[in-house]
Amino acid sequence: MKRARFHLYGPLRDFLPREQRHGIVELAFRGPQTVKHLVESLGVPHPEVARIEVQGRGPVSWKHLVEDGETVHVYPYRPGEAWPFPHPPRFVADGHLGRLTAYLRLMGFDTLYNAAWEDPQLAHLAAAEERILLTRDQGLLKRNQVRFGYWLRALRPEEQLREVVRYFQLQRWVQPFRRCAKCNTPLEEVAKEQVAHRLPEYIRLHHHHFRHCPQCQRVYWAGSHVTRLQALFQRVLDEAAQG
Ligand SMILES: [Zn+2]
């Protein structure tokens, strides 16, 4: 039996059982085992790991075979570090994240979502289109194909938005109300005459500027829901900027 000690830092500790949240775990294992296999056996999906260092030998790759007695340091991404993620970030969200998807699109982020997509499709899309996979499913993030990804800690969509904006430091790319919440298509300015027949009377009387989605034809205007969303986005952005 071989033994190795793992030090996990920052948000990577969220994957450990409560009694191990201090971040130091000793593992016993047999045979040749890669550091990827052992780290993921602790619950940590590889896309959240920025780098791994073995004490005495410096950074190692995921294929490193862990030796008896080694101490392995596992580091998360830190906001502001040089990240390998696509810029501006593009996302694909799992089928439980409909509200988060709408928020991200309304902030201007290209986000794919389809409640019918299964894990293999989600992993394939993330890899093929260099998208960041957002999910509540840790197992999905552990698929080898997935390069960029994040496990949502929170259950409430507003909290999830806060997490994503802070983790990926999205504030520099935000373009509010430029993308369709329903289908992800960039919105276009449209003259009132062109959409007037599709508006409720009150809206027709009180609003003069409209955008519409050329794909699904949905019409957007700066109503009270937009005011509420602007307030939410501002709160989330202010918090992210504070680190
Ligand atoms: Zn649309």
C-alpha cells in the first residue's frame, strides 16, 4: 500500500466532506495511480484545478504517477490570475440552470442551454466549441473531454450568478440587454412601428425604444422587469469587483 498526502486550497475544499474541510487529506492506494485519478477520487473535478505541485519537484501534469510518501499541493484558479479560459467567456449550462442561463444571456454572455441535452452532449459541446461548462453535477465535470468548467455551489439562481461573475471576473465583458434571454441570439434595434401590433396597449403608450430577437421574434423594452434586473446585475458586479 502506498500513501500520499494532498493539500487542497481555497474553493477546492468545498468538494471535501465536512470533517476534511481543513484541506489536508491522506490517501492510501495500490499500484500506479495518476494524480488526476487520485485528486478526482477526493471529489475535486479537474477543470477547477489551476495547477498541481509535488513537494520537492514543482509543477506536474495530470499524468504524473503519484509515488509513496509524496505531498501533493492542489491549487484553484484565483480571480485575476492569467486564465486559459476563452475571452470573452462562452458557456454551456446543464439542464437545471435555466434561470442562470437567462441571467447570463441578459448580461451579454453567449450561453447554450437545452433542458433535453444529456451529459455526453454537454461535454461534447463544451469541448468542441471551447465553452465553459456550468453544472451542479460534479461527475459531469470529471469527464476527460471537459477542459473548462465550474461546479455551482449555490442552488438559487441569483446566488449562482454571483458565483459565476466573481469566479470568472465577468465584469469587464458585460453588455446588458444585448442578447435574447430565450434563445441566445444577439438582439437588434427595431422601430416601434414594426413591433407595435405585438405590444400590450400600456407598453405601446409608454415605451418608445425596442429591441427584438431576429431568431425567436421576442420584443424587449426597458420595463419594470429590466429595472429590477439592472439592480441585480449592479449588485452582483459591485460584489465581484470587491473580490
Ligand atoms: Zn430569441
